[in-house]
Amino acid sequence: MTELKFEELLEAGCHFGHLKRKWNPKMAPYIFKEHNGIHVIDLQKTIAKADEAAAALKQIAKSGKKVLFVATKKQAKDIVAEMAKGVDMPFVTERWPGGMLTNFATIRKAVKKMNNLDNLMHDKDFNNISKRERLQVQRERAKLDKNLGSIADLTRLPSALFVIDINKEHIAVAEARRLNIPTFALVDTNCNPDLIDFPIPANDDASKSIAAILKHMTEAIQEGLNERMLAEKKTRPRRGRKNEDAPAEQ
């Protein structure tokens, strides 16, 4: 995991906050100064908080648990999708389906329906049904994939949420808080950091700022995944040799 550098965050514009009149007073500890009516975020605190969040995410990944990334705003969705895929983590970048966490069983039913449609489309008799019916199935499958595709493999509730823009994704944050799921997020100067377990003070509107922070987070996750894989290899018995530590068969 590469070290976050002050210059890198400065170049990415992580320090730019919102207009002073739009600020949330609870962000005061993370604000360095006001410049031309705009709040400037203290990047030293950004680095400290980002490192704290990265260490926690690394441990979650190392334990084999999933982190769900949430970002539906235009300047964040493509970055989040690409980086989450890179570390094999689920993500929501279209619309947050209400009840995604609090009514997880219903979401799983929708995923099951999507899998059933997949099976139907791959069935040899699929081409025998009318063209109109085929189109209906394909459209329904495409709609489900758009909303649920990235979470299709999420068989249980995620162990953490990573959110970009907690004001926009307030429903996701509220659901996670209700279920005591740890939350990680970029918090801009118009946000309430008290709503987040691991807040990272930074500009959540600029794509470069989002990418700089997410790169650090996903590198930590990848490090955790690598350590888990290494640990599993060490405990796995070698082929052709008797594992002396293994318990005798009953």
C-alpha cells in the first residue's frame, strides 16, 4: 500500500470544500481555513483519517468479508465501479434500491429471479418462444442487471459500506447505521461526519479527489486479500505428503 502524500492530495483538489454558507458546523475540526468564501480542508487530517480507514478496510478484507461501495453521482460512479471490480468487491453505482440492507431477503429474491432468467435465456427452447416474449425477458434481465448486477454475488449482508457523498446516499447510510454495519466515507464540508464510523475529510465532488482516496482504500483491501491468500497457502497441506497436524478421520 503506497503512502498518501500531501502533494498528491493537493494536486487532486482534495482540499476544496464547499461555500462557507453551505458548511456543516460539525466539520469544523477538519477545516484548515476559509479562502474567498470557500472552506479549505486540512489535508494533514485527511491523510490521518484515510490511513485509519485503510487499516480497518485491510482487516475486513483479510478476514474474507465484503465491503459494499456506494456511489451514484456522475463523477464518482465509473471510478468506483472500476476500482471495486479490481478488488472483487460489490458496488452500487446506479440507483440505491431502498431496503437493500434492511430488507436484504427481498433483494436476494430479485437476484434469484435474475439467475432464473439467465437459465431461461440459455435454455435450448428459448428460441422457440415468440419474439415478443423473448424481448420481454431480455429487457427484464437487462433492467435487473443494471440495478443488481454488481451485487449478484453478495449472498449475505456486507461487513462495511464505503460511500461517496453521504448527503446523496443518505438512505444507504441510514440503513447501514440501523443494522450497525460500519461505514466509511468521503465527507465534504457540507456533511455531518458524526454519521460515519470512519470519515475521511475530502472533496467528494471532483473525480480526481475521489480517485486519489479510493486508490489508497482499494490498495489496502488488496493487501488484506493478498495476506489472506498467503495465510491460506501456509495452512493448506502439501500434495503427496501427509498432513501430520490434521486430525484423524472419525
